[in-house]
Amino acid sequence: MSGSVLEIKNLHVSIEDKEILKGVNLTIKGGEFHAIMGPNGTGKSTLASAIMGHPKYEVTEGSILLDGEDVLEMEVDERARAGLFLAMQYPSEISGVTTSDFLRSAINARREEGDEVSLMKFIKQLDKDLDFLEIDQSMATRYLNEGFSGGEKKRNEILQLMQLKPAIAILDEIDSGLDIDALKVVSNGINKMRNDNFGCLIITHYQRLLNYITPDFVHVMMQGRVVKSGGPELAKRLEAEGYEWIKEELGIEDETVEQNA
């Protein structure tokens, strides 16, 4: 199998001296779609933020490697240029920067000097992707996420994904707040990206997203680590039975954790 490989080994992450991740191990290869599920506060979003280098999250032990390169030694922009992408749960608004300017700058930041994408080629592909995601063409000239509805912000994250074509994407609750029509559109955009050179980590609470995007692997996180892995059938069982059976099977007791972890 071709494509990049993201390796997370024994990852421990703390926020203000409170340990949230307690030894996460996960490998994502090009061509693979992974889903992470788990109760609130088990560290799913912390994992996404730590991979991308959010300064609030301190890696105290373990490693993150992208094609053998030490991700933890990279600045945030270097991680993005290396091929990592995060679709955020709560995308930021950036006043004064249009969506199209942001996208073209982000694309060119990953290209060699003198090899920037031409304006005509960029506009042609942007129009095509806007149509595919059923996004009004006017969004391209609006300031990034400013005044966007929740659904528009999530579609815009997938627009960025389709434009930037990263090696490994992390989608943090991309389905939250979407109605069924928007969920189908967003899922179609993600599925369109599926190829041997693209790996994806989908963080979600709900099976409903996985009805449209079939993962190759499903992982359950509890108490800051991956406690169980399986195929798509694992997500369906979680939807039907909840998490109690896993706790009982593994002898896991509840503990108080951060709700936004």
C-alpha cells in the first residue's frame, strides 16, 4: 500500500499538569480510514490537537512520526506542509481574509517557490469543489467562517480538505450540528478523497456518520487510551449497546475526566 504513514506510539499528553492521554498507540496508513469513538472526555479531541501541535497540550512521553519524521519537532505550519490536516470541531473565524485567498495561500505554502498554482487553475478547481459540496459560490469571497452557520463551517472544512489534498487528515467531530442533508454532502466530500495516498482519522460520537463513510478500522478510547479496536461492526454494536459492555469486558471503572478533552 502506498501513501504516508502516521505512527503514534505510547503518547502521553497533559493539560495544565492533568494527564489526559495515557499511552495512545495508533498507526494510520495511506488508503485507510480509521474512526475513533468513545464517551465524552476520554481524550479524542486532545489526540487531534496534540498531533497538530496546539500549544495548550504538552506531550510528556511517546512519539508521533509521519513517514519516519518526528512530528513533535515540527512547528504547526510545518506539520501542515508535511501533509497533516485537521478539520476542527469549532472552526475559527478570520476577519479580513476571504475563503478563496486563504485556500490559495494554503495551497501555495505547500508548493515550491516558482511552482505556485495559477489563478485560473485554482479558480476552476475551487468552483468545481464548491458545486460538489453544494456551497454557494459567494462563500469564496466572504471572510473565512465569518457569519457562517455551523453547517457552512463544516462544509468549508471539507472544502479545505478537498483543495489541499493532505496525506493524513484528522476530522474532529465533523458531523456535529449537521442535519441529514448536510451530513450526506460532507460525507460525499470525504469519500471523494478516498485513495491510496490519503489516510483519514475520523473522531465521532455517532454511528450515523459511519453509515455514509465506512471505516476500515474502529477504535474505542477510554481513560486516555485505545482500549478496543475492530471493524465497522464495532461501531454498530456501540450504537446499539453503548459502552458499558466494553467497560465490563475490560474491567474499566468510570473516572472523572475533562469534558472537552
